[in-house]
Amino acid sequence: MTIAKRKERQKEELKGKILQAAKELFMERGIEATSIRTIAERIEYSPTTIYLYFKDKDDVFRALHHEGFILLNQYFRPLENVSDPFERLKAVARAYINFAIENGEFYDLMFIIRSPLDSITKSEEDWVEGKRSFGFLINTMSACIEKGYFKGMDPELLAFTCWSMVHGVCSLEIRNRCSVISEMNQNDLAHKAVNIFIEMLERMHPSVK
């Protein structure tokens, strides 16, 4: 390995270390209580080092947000090959649940905790991966409508409604707000709830092939 490549790898490793520390601190203390200084203390570097990679705390948050959506899209990518749009819709719901459960910290950071949204939305580039995720769901809904499902409905609003339902299940599960559910139903609750939601959608259109 050349010196240049070794230095580049070390830079990427340190950047990853910064983002991991920031993610932990955001989860532990929230956005407001996390600073460049606290991130630097966590990884035992000077704040000046952090500024070599990120201009401010919001820039760190944006990077984490972007990283989370890249990961979410990796869960969706194999589903592009599911030809039947309604089957793809069901698979998207299950993949989303899997992403949330398997990446709880990222999910919390992306969708639950309060974030500096005004800084995130300044650039279109910041939302490329997020728009790709939601666009995939909208396109799936449009294909379902073309095949006879959800006639007369707006695909974007329908996508938002379905996303909201599955997001609610994920949020309650991740934030441990499911204690009101009996113990017999606690195991794998999120997947059970989404399966019921899918059954409801199927019963809406029993004759569509």
C-alpha cells in the first residue's frame, strides 16, 4: 500500500470514528447537548481535528442522516426485482421493519429524535438518499394503482400514509412503548403488527390479480 493510500484510509477510519461517537452522543444526550467539543472528548482528539472533517455539528448530523438512508436503500435494493407491485409493497414494509429493528440507533436518529431540520434541508444533495427511499415507495404505489389496487388514490399521499403506519410501529418498538401489550403478544411485536397491516391491505382488494 502506498503512503497516499494509507493516509486516505486513516482519514476515512477517523471520519468513521467521529460519526460513531457523534451517533452515540446524539442518542445519549440529544442534539442540543452534543457539541464538537463533546465529540472530540469522546474520541480523545482535539476539536480542531473534528473541524478538518466537518464544518459544524449540523454537518456531522447531516452526514449521519445521509449514511442512514444509504443503509435503508440497501435494504430496499433487492426488492427492485419483485415484479408484482403489491408483493413488492408488502416486501418493502417488512424490509423497513427489519431496518428499524436491526439499526435502532440510526432509525432513532433519522426519524424520531428532534433534529436541526432547517440546516439539513438547505441543500438538495442532503436529501438525495431520503428522496430515493420515498420515491421507491411512491413508484411502488403507482404501479399498484395501475394494476387495480387503491383506485382513485394519490400515490404520494398513499405512500405517506403507509409509511406513517409502519413508522409508528417501529417508533413504539424502538422506544420501548409497548408495555401495554400482553406478554403473549410481545415477542416479535413489530413484525406481527405489520403483518396485520398487510392483511388489511390484501382484504381491501381480494379480487385483484
